[in-house]
Amino acid sequence: MIAALLAVLATPAPAAAPAPPAAPPPPEIKDIAPPLDVWPYPLWMTLAAAALALLILGTLVWLFFRWWKNRPATPPPTPRELALGSLEQLRAQVAVLEPYAFSFAVSDVLRAYIGGQFGLHAREQTSVEFLSEISRTGRFSDDDRSLLAKFLVHCDMIKFARIDATSADSAQLLDSAVVFVRGGRA
């Protein structure tokens, strides 16, 4: 038996299969890099720039509010603008209001205009007193006095004499008042 064993050991071994090529070694794993400082300026520079920016912004806001508070106010409407606006509102009521009430309204607008524009007390005076006062002042031309006299006589005839008037008479009164306020001549 020993001899058989020696015979088996003496026989050459079969050829072995070639070994597979060796795998390359794995890449070396590097450690985590430290954090990068993204902001390139020091903290004191950043705070100084922020303070400067806030100072500039605050100055701009203060200048804006100062300008806003001291800006020129829109001028109030002139007596002529007020009168023309009131007369245009009355134009829509020519057919609606009775001539008696309409003549009071148109007369009041015209007297308020004269009071505001020329400083006369037209609202507190009768037509005769008012016509007498404007004839003494040099502010009115003869055409103005004539137009006002015709207007006031027509109004007084409707208001106090209670003549029969129509909406055409109201429209004529309104047109006379508008012509006078605009500074035109009849």
C-alpha cells in the first residue's frame, strides 16, 4: 500500500487552469476637505458696509419724506373755475328745475363768483345796490355792467315779479352767466 501511495504521489499533477489576472487595487479614499470660507471679506468690513448702506438708505427715506411734506400744494380752484363747474352742474337741471328755483340758483352762483373774484359783497346786496356798487368801481367795463344789469333784471322778474318763464328762459339766464364768468361779451 505504501507503494501505491508512492506511485500516486510520483505521478505528475494535471496542469492547473491559468489564474485570472489580478484586479487593480481600489483607489485611495481621501479624507473630507475642511470647509471653505466663501465670503472673502472679514466680518468687520461686512458690518461696516452694512452700516453704511443703512445710513444711505435712511438718508434717502428721510429726504423723500421731507420732500413729500414740503412739496408745493396744489392751488385751490379759482372762483372762475368754481363758478363754471357750478354752472355746468346747473345746465343738467335746466329742464328739471322750475324757472323760479333755477333763477335763484344761477343768481347765487354768479353772485358768489363776483364776491370771490372781485371782493364785492354781491350776495348780501339787492340788485340795485349791487349795480350801483359796480358802477362806482373801475373793475367792470361798460359791457360787463350792461350784461350784469340785463341778467339781474331778468332774474328779478322771474324771482320777484313771478313772470311766466319757461326752461328756455332758464337756459338764457344760464348762458348769460356763463358768458360773464368766462369774460366774454354778450
